[in-house]
Amino acid sequence: MSAGAGGAGGRAAGAAPSAGASIAARGVSKVFRRGRNEVRALEAVDFDVADGEFVAVLGPSGCGKSTLMRLVGGLVPATTGEIAIAGARVQGPHTDLGIVFQAATLLDWRTVLGNVLLQVELRGLDPAAYEMRAKALLEAVGLGEFTGALPRELSGGMKQRAAIVRALVHDPRILLMDEPFGALDALTREQMRIDLEELWLSSRKTVMFITHSIDEAVLLADRVLVMSPRPGRIERIIPIGLPRPRGLEGRRLEGFAEASDVITEIFLNRGVLHGARGAFSQNLGSRP
Ligand SMILES: Nc1ncnc2c1ncn2[C@@H]1O[C@H](COP(=O)(O)OP(=O)(O)OP(=O)(O)O)[C@@H](O)[C@H]1O
Ligand SMILES: [Mg+2]
């Protein structure tokens, strides 16, 4: 796996995907057109995700992260370039992956188990054959007593756990997660992050995890793909060599602060973050 670790932009467009790459993107762009207006969401995106690797995609709001995930999942076509999964060009929704969207998107009228098994039904598989696995996964994420509950009876964190189980029930090789913890309170988010790392360590699925959070990216990923503001490009690929499990202690590990600083610096240089500018004290702080 050699995709541009530490270098800008990974490989040149058109280069062959690495052997063993689970996900490969080459020269990918996406333009949305509405009437005469066009939005260039992604431009010249190149990256590989190795089989069993955990990659975080980190970038500012609107830089095209969700679009990139939809392209990888085959839910929308790229305008130019190519995405391949396990060496095969993506031309439509791919069955060997699970997707966790930004919102849990559970069906209100189905129980937790019913929502999880919907994934199986939509794939034309026999739900009865997956019921044991679904229940075991729900148990593993702490929802064992809630298999018969309706989504409205769950907290935000519980809904997101159910959505993660729904994405995993058919045992896909690849898991795409679009800010799965974005709507959660800080404590639940921390716990979900720790649980996700544990789940990944036991399953070693290929994970593409989208986030706004520098901490979350550094604490979870083997590599962080840092994106530029729109049109989104892969600005830098940062390898994260912290030992695992990073768990609760992750922020105290040697190398955590350094990796976070490198990413913060990139966002400072791109104007995504600013240091304190005294704007509030100048404009609001002094009384007449
Ligand atoms: N279906 C669509 N039609 C038109 N424009 C779209 C569509 N989907 C996304 N866009 C535009 O593409 C750009 C990237 O959107 P996207 O949702 O991928 O960003 P994002 O990085 O996921 O943002 P956030 O972090 O806020 O979720 C935005 O300018 C958005 O308005
Ligand atoms: Mg998004």
C-alpha cells in the first residue's frame, strides 16, 4: 500500500490501482448541474484503500465527502474518472458493502430487528437465515433488549448503533460510514468511537469513515485522507502509526498530538481554520 503516504494527492490520475486495493479511485470528479448552475463537488480525486484498512476522510463542510461516499457505493455516477472495488469498476450499487449514512434513517414503523433485516430483504436474501446473526450483532452493540422496540423508543446513540448493525448484517467486506457519530452528544460519540475500533479490530473490514473531527480521524484511522475545501481534492494522506487499541487513552499516546497538529496546519493554510483573531473582543467585548 503505497498511495502517497505523506505526499500531496496520492498517485497521478490514470495510474493502475494497487494490487489488493479494496477501493481505488482514479481521476474522479463530480459536477452537479442544476439549470445553468454547476457545482464542482470533487476534482481529480485519487486514492486507494487496502483490504482490511481503516481510512478516515476528513474535510470541511461541503467539500464533497458525502458525494465521494455515494460514488464509492455506486449510488451516483462520477462525472469523470473511475472507482473500482476489488478491481471491478463500480457501475451501480455494490452488494459487498454496507453504508451508514449521516442520519440513522430507520423506518419508523419497523422494529429495530425489522430495520436491520430490511437490508437483507432488499438484497433478495432470506431474512430468516440472517435473524440469528442480526440478534447477535444487536446484542454485541448493547441493543439485545431492544430488538422489538420501535426507533422512536431509542436514543440517538442507540439508533446509530442499529444503523451500524443494519450495515453489517449481510457481512460485507467494506463498510462506508458518513459521519455516523455527527449527531451524537460528546460522551456517546466517544463511546461509539471506542466500540467501533473494537468492532473493526475483531472483523478487520475495509472501512471508509467520513468525519469533520480531527480527533476522531486520528484516533480511528490507519491513514487520514485530508480533503481541501470545494471542489474537494485529496490534499494530503497522513499515515497514523499509533498502536491499537487506542481506546480511551488514545489522546495520550505519543504521536497523537503531532498528527493532529499536522492536520490542523493544513486546515490553517487552506483558510478552513483561523487562529484567534480577536474579532469578538473588538466587536462585542467592549462596552460603549
Ligand atoms: N444531489 C445534489 N445536487 C446538487 N448539488 C449537490 C448534490 N449533492 C451534493 N451537492 C453539492 O455538492 C457539494 C458537496 O456536497 P457534500 O454533501 O458531498 O459535502 P460534504 O463534504 O458531505 O458536506 P458536510 O460535511 O456538510 O456533510 C455541495 O456544494 C452540495 O451543495
Ligand atoms: Mg456530508
